Amino acid sequence: MNTQVSFDDDLLILVDESGQEIGSKEKLQCHMGSGVLHRAFSVFIINSESEVLLQKRSEDKLLWPMYWSNSCCSHPRYGEEEYDAARRRLLEELGIRATELTKHFQFQYIANYGDIGTEHELCSVFTGHTEDEISANPNEIADWKWVAKSELSELLIAEKEHFTPWINLAWKELKKVIC
């Protein structure tokens, strides 16, 4: 698949500090300046070998291009449920379907990418399983690899500068649940 699936004018779901929906705003506007708090999700796909799928973000990404991250991370569009958005993005980015897609928790964070923009997200963290063959969309993903769950924590420490900030935050809590 080589199709553009994410657009600057996609309407994202704005939330207040308590997580209540308060409206919508275009994706680009949500990420400019100090950012606007909006819903997001991060999916960690795990295979039968207890490996986690990591992706390297496309060089076309505005924020954190060519950084490694979790399997799939994006935003539900305005009016879209998180589970539906996660399933949609897994297909759009990786060409896979996940079984047992489970939401574990959510966390809020702010991360600045130099003077370019900011992620200010209420991020829901999911896990899912697949044995599907990966068919990465090059508009979204530059590379991908499987890493043993038991090795991911060390990798995130040893190569911290090569990873997005949200994978570190999510994995810190998620490993307590799935490892």
C-alpha cells in the first residue's frame, strides 16, 4: 500500500484535562506551538514469539520523522471510536488485522519537537496480536522490526535518542501489565 492516509485537515477530538470531549480541531492546528490537548492512541502489536512490532516513522512526518516508535500510533478522527480508529490505522499503516485488541490504560503527556511543534495528547494504550504479514505503507512507515519484549526496555534506554517520547512513557506502564 502506498496511499496517503493522514491529512493535516483531519479533525481530531479535543478533550479537557479530565478527558471529556470538548470539540474538534484540524490535526495541524493541534500540533502547532504548544499544542492542543487531543485524543490519541498507541498500539503495541505482539506476535506468537513474544516480540513487539516497532516502526520507524516516515521521513514525511512533521513531528519525530525517522524515529522508532511502537507498532502504530495515531488519532481517532472526530466522531470515531478509539477501537475503530486503532483497527483502521493498523490496516492503513501496516496492512494487518489484530486479534484481541485490548485497551489497558491512558496517559496524558506533552512533548515538544524543537521549534516545529508539540504533541499534547491523552493517549490510550492498546495491545493486540497478529501473525499477519506486514505490508507497511511507506507514506507512514520507513522501516519496521520485531523486538523481544524482554529486550525492549534495554533498547529504549540504550538508544533513547532514536525513539519517540510516547513509546517510553507507554512502555514504562505497559510492561508492568504484559511482561
